[in-house]
Amino acid sequence: MNITSATLMLIYPIGFLLTLTFYKYFGKRIGFDYDPPHEDYYDDWDSNSDAYLAFSIGWFIVMPMLMIAGIYIVLRNLTKWYLNF
């Protein structure tokens, strides 16, 4: 089964919108907060909108990394719970 360019043209905008929506609602909760005020040379982003746009454009790279980090955190917490049980 070949993935055609039309299929990719449908998948990419959907992933972009889903990622942008995810960051809109959960970005600050998971530690992605680039809005001022912060000290000089805090980061390369001027605001959350700049950072979230860049992360959403590269969603096919960023989301698998976040999923791997999330799975690791869940497994680590499960292991701590199990060993203390």
C-alpha cells in the first residue's frame, strides 16, 4: 500500500492542528511556557505562540519524542509504586 502525496497532504494539516491544540490546552501544564516575563537569554522563543508554532510544524518529530518521554515517566512511576508495594 503506497502512501500518496494526497494522503500526506491530508495527514499533515490534521497533525498540525492536533498538535497546536494539544499545546494550547496542555503546554503550560507539561512545562512549555515561553511567555514573558523571564530573564534575558531565557530561550530562543519570544512567546508561547512562536514556540508552539515551531513545535506544531515539526509535529511528526516532536510528538513521538513526547510519547516516548511520557511512556518512560509512566513506567518509572509504576516501578516506584510496585517496589514500594
